[in-house]
Amino acid sequence: MTATAAPPAPPTPPVTDAAVRKVPRRKRLVPYWLLLPGILWLLVFFALPMVYQASTSVQTGSLEKGFEVTWHFQTYWDALQEYYPQFVRSLLYAGTATVLCLLLGYPLAYLIAFKAGRWRNLLLVLVIAPFFTSFLIRTLAWKTILADDGAVVGALDALRVLDVTSWLGWTADDRVLATPMAVVCGLTYNFLPFMILPLYTSLERIDGRLHEAAGDLYARPATTFRKVTVPLSMPGIVSGTLLTFIPASGDYVNAELLGSTDTKMVGSVIQSQFLRVLDYPTAAALSFILMAVVLVVVTVYIRRSGTEDLV
């Protein structure tokens, strides 16, 4: 018996506009209905407050006489001219804390992803455990850690570290509290989990066979790390630095509790203008300037990092 060839399958008809129209209208609207709650949330709690803040920033008046929109854009220039040291200080502190978080977080994330074994879940719980304590309480705890008569300051003084930091202007003689170093330490500690978790997620996705292949090609561990691990973990590095730098640049709790009048960040100025001075136009203008500066810095950073997934 000779086998007969199966008849060829009929060609699949192309999807035409007429076929799309046949889909019930209710089904075509389902994706939009699913997006509606998120759109409403963004509209009510983001877009409308932004519009209100924008209108506030161009108002003139006082709390007694009331404020009215006069399109006074000079407020932006006046605010930037008066408080530019706080802007520079905020970017410097946030950038330093971000670099420290990366240097501290990458080895820990690498350990959890590749070396932790059955201890992986425990280490992840320890990373996120600080979130179970109030941000304010965690920051206040650093006042005890960095106390003048504490063990940390004593050890740094014995190792002559404070001599170097004093020369750099980050500490004042034998004190750490009320100095830039204390503010940066608080920022680094509070935002470190925001760096570790994206790094771990990115590193955990790397196929371990790539490291074995690099070893088979006689690559040293340092070369494997530089040529394989770091490039493949770039999405996590970019995500972690953004999640750390953006909130740190607008933070004011660490500067208020661990710093002094010479270490105030722009977040402290905005908080003071809103709640103490009651100069709402200046506070709104400072908020928009900070948002614009951070947006420019983040855009340039993402494009220079070459991470296409986040552009």
C-alpha cells in the first residue's frame, strides 16, 4: 500500500477590519474599563494636585489677604536664586547616598542570588525587615548610633577616620551628628533596601551556565564579573539607583533629625515654606524646580547608561 499525502491545510484568512467589527463592542471596551480605575486614581491624586500646585506657584498675596493667580513667574527665579545651595546640597547628598547604597547593596544582592542557597529567603526577609519599623523611628535610632560618646564615633576617632572626614568638611572635629556625614548615613541606611531588591531581582535572572561558560573559556572570576555579571545586571543597577536617588533628593527627615541648619536640604525648605512660613507660591515653585531637576538628571542618566528597557 502506498501512503497518500495529507491534503494541505487551507490558508488562514487575514484579519480584516470587517472581522474586527464583528467582535462585540462590549468585549472591545473591556481593556479600557480595566484601565479606568488606574486612570481615575492618577487623575485625582496626581494630575489634579499637579495642576493646583502649578497655579499656586504663580500666585501672589498673603495668608491674611488671600492668594490670587497673577502669573508671577518671577517666583521661580527668586526661589532658585535664594535656595540654590539647598538644591546643590540635596543632589550631592542623594548622589553620595546612592553610590554608597550601590557599593553596599551589590555584594549583598550577589550573595543572596548566587551563594545563599537555603538561606536565601531568610536573607531577603532581613533586607525588608526594616520596613516593619517606622521611617521616623529608624532615623531617630541613628542619633543614638552616632552619639558623641558612642562606640561608632569612638572607633572612627581611634582609626583617625574623623581626621580625614573633618578635612573634607563632612564632620566637625570629633562629632558626627549634625554634620553632612550623619545625613548621608541616614539616607544610605533608609534607602538601602530600595537598591538591594532590584539588584537581587536582576541578578537572580542570570543563567548560572553563563558563568560556567566563561570559566570554560579561561576567563578569570574578575573578568567574568566585569564582562558577564555587571552588563546583565544593568537593569537592576539602573532601577536601584533611580529608586534610591529620586526619594533621597527630596527627603527632609534625615536632614532635620541628623543634620543642622548648615545641612538643610531642599525638602526641608519646602516643608518649612508650606507649614511654617506659609509662603505657598514659593513652596510650590521649589517643588516644581526640584521635580524638573530630578527629571533632567534621571533622563540623562538612563540614556547614558544604555539600558534600553527603561528608556
